[in-house]
Amino acid sequence: MDRYIYKGINYTPGRLVEELIRTGVASPGARGMEIEDALNQIADANGIDRATVSPDEFPRPCAV
């Protein structure tokens, strides 16, 4: 199962999307998207380099 770390918390994709919506990072439309597509759109819209950004600033995949 895919997992993501964001601000020190480990998330499943579904819970991560809900957290991003709750905090205003993502729109409710993200619920119908694949998590990687949603994260790529958010990163592109905000000029975030997903390869180098800290997981304190943007979600990153993590090993379980």
C-alpha cells in the first residue's frame, strides 16, 4: 500500500487527500483523482519541486 509522509504524519492516499482538502492545499475535486496526479498538479501550480521539497512542506512517498 502506498503511504505518504507530510508534516511528520504518515498517511494513506485517501487520508492525505482529505487532509490537503481540509487545509486548503487541494480542492474537493482531488477526491476523484489518482493521488500522484493530484500531487503533481498541486506542485506544478505552486512551483514546488517534488524531488527536493521537505516532507514538512509537501507530501512525500515513504516506505512502510
